[in-house]
Amino acid sequence: MSRTKTYLELSQDDGTAHKFYEVVVEGTVVSVRYGRIGATGQVQTSSFPTVEKAQAAASKKIGEKVRKGYAPAVQGQRAARAVTRRQVTSAPSTARSTAPVLWRFRTGSAAFGIHIDEDRCWVGNQAGDVYTLGHDGEVLARYSLPDGVKCLVADDFWIYAGCDDGKVYDLSSKLPFAAYDIAADVDIFWLDIREGVLNVSGADGGLTVIDHEDEHQWARKSAGGQAWMVRADEQAVYHGHQRGVTAYSPDGSGELWHTPTTGAVLFGWQEDTVVYAGTARNVVQRLSKRTGAVEATFRCDTAVYSCATSPDGRYVFAGDSSSSVYCFAADGTRLWKLRTGGGSALSMQYREERLYMVTTDGSLVCMDAGESAVASAQQGTVPVARDIKSAAALPTYTPAASLTAMATVSAPPAGGVVVECVQAGGKLRVHVVSDGFEPSWNVQFPRGIREAGARYVVDALHPARSGFYRVRGEIRRLV
């Protein structure tokens, strides 16, 4: 069987592109592999009725890329572009008392990612490990991702991990998969997802917005670099960087407001009507979402690495660069400062009188933030923190690298929904085959496992307000 391979690269001196595109033709099968230079990339495979049609399809794909500036290259001559890994320092705390820590789970590497929901605690670290734990500290599962986890975010039921390999992984089912492949020129610092729309802030202060089909919607460049904050709602996208916080309209049509902050923004949090910016100049500032006006300032003793609030806004929490955690009243009054007992908090979240923190020493820490527990801690009485150990038989889940690595079924199980990958306007789309759904709507589906003509079974589909379906549960190939 004849085999031809064409390898192209697009790498520009200004750093706006650094990616490859490879087309392999083997008889009637065309395989396309693409991604960042130096990375494995994603693979899509299509079959054609004749060799001639396969070669024609490959030539069309190659021609499209050449017209966009890609050129033949030798694989391996260009190195992968460097990825920024957040470098942080953590000094000893000057607080007089230690926080009432209930339990601590050491992940083995510095951790930035955290998400706490009603069922589980999620933590992701720089080694690419994501663990889920019960609220009592029991370790439930582990996901092993290809690169370091920058952040964990939730969008309703769905949980996503933004990683240093430039991909965003959906962790909502047993088998994780790459839901978004960020443009090669975007160095992810933080991200937020709302209704399937991904908002990415990057090292250069840029903001990139990508839709549910993993396709670029719009991008803006804010005044400052090092953009560690992005939060989104139906009114705006709030972007924090070295020069402050900038709000953009959701469709990218314009800037709504810009507010300089006291110091570069290192972390961001949002509630219904306000956003909070933690800064390098030792403060958290609360800004009105409507006008950008600074409503309150919460003063810490060193740079603020993270912040969070109670749901009603009654309490504002902050973690600084000196291994301390603070609590403030809504008007900015400092209520207490305590030692974390485990490094500086790089992310945090409050839930039901507990404050969960991920720290520079790689720990997920659960602290009792109730008034009586804090009062006892200030008097020198704290519980003995439990050190949680990983179970030896802990299940570990890794992303499927290709379509052939997926689980398969010969018939749809009861309640399963069948979807099919089809060619539509030169692009691979996924539509619903099962009855009871709108057949014209696209299904948000991982690009790396799409193959024209292939059918899949998913546990459930949920409609998004903007007119597409989102997969819930496992994806299996129907054979």
C-alpha cells in the first residue's frame, strides 16, 4: 500500500504562530495531525471510497494550509516554544496563631488548581495530576494529564483543567479528553468557561475567546501583561493584568470599562455584581461589575496570591505570599490573620464554613473557618490535622490519545444517545442521531476523536442556550 506524508510548519518571528500540520495518505485513508511544534498534537482520520479521492482530499487540505502561510519543514528542527510556569516564593508567616486545619492532602507538586462542589474537592498540580476527594478527605480518583495544571474551573456540571500543553481537558466523565486546543501563540495563565465558551488570559496580557467548536471567536490585547485573572458572566468578560482590570462586552465588540488597581493583578474572583482582584501591592479590591468603580479595599501584609468570598459576600478571604490567610468583613475590616501551616495559598474556595486552599508545597488544605474554630485557634487551640494518604489501588484515568484508544460498544445501552460525525462545509461536525433531539444542532465534541462517518454513544446530552448540545458522561465508539 502506497504511503505519502507531507509535513508543514508555520512559525513567525513575532511569536504569533508556532504550529505544525501533517497529512499522511495510506491508500484510501487520510490522517491529519496538527498542534504546537514539539507537541504530539491531535489526530483526525478520514476514509474515502478510492485512492484518487483520498489523494484529492489530502491535496486540498495541504493547499489550504499553504495559502495560510504554512511551508514544508523538517520535523524536529524547530524546538517547542517555551511555556511559562508560574514562579512564586513563599516566606514564613508572621501571624501569631495557626489556622484550624482539619485535614491536608499532599499532592507532591506545587498546586494552583482547585474546585469545590457539593460532592467533591478537586485539586490539580504542576505535575499534571488531578485528584478528587470527598469533603472528609477521602481520596476518590486521580487523573493523569500530559502537562502541568494551570487551573481548574467549573461550568455548571462540567469540570475543566487548563494545562501547560496548551489544551483544556474535560474531566466530567471517567475518561478525560481534550475539549479545547488553545492557539499555539497563547501561553495560558488562567481561564474561565461559561455556557461552553472558553475565555483564556495569557502571558502577554491577551484575552482569547473560543467557542464550543474549539474555534476562535475574538481576541483583545489589554494594556498590561501577565494576565492572571479572567472571569465571565452574561454581561462581560473581566480581565485582570499588570495595569488593572478591564471589562469587555461578551461578543468582543468593545471595552466597557478599565480600572487601574493598586498593583498588578495576581488573582481574580467574582460574585453576581462584583469582581475581586488580588494584587502584588498587598490588597484585594472589590470592583463594581457595572461601572468598574472600586467599592472596597482589603489590606494584607504582603502580595496577595489568592482570594475568595462567602456566597453572601459577608466575608472576604485572602492568601498572601508569606503563608498567611486572612478574613475581612465586607467593608474591608480585617477580622483575623492566621498561619496556613503549609505554604502560601495559590488558590482558594470557601464552602459551608470551610476554607479550602491549594498551596506552594502542593497541599490541598481544608480549614475550619467557623467563628468558634477561629476563636479557639487565636487562643492557641487547634485540632490535630489529619494527613490524608492516597490509596494504593486508587484508579487513575488518562486521556484517550486517539479514536482507536476509546472504549467501544456494539449497541447503545439503555438511555444512551447516539451521535454521528459528519462532514459539513469542509469541517467535521457532530450531530444527534437518536430521536427526541434537534438534528441540526452541533454537539460539543472532542476534536481529537472525530472521524467522518463514525458513530458514538454518550450518556446524555444537555442543550446550551446558544443552540448546541453538550455531552454529559462517558463517550464510547459504536462499532
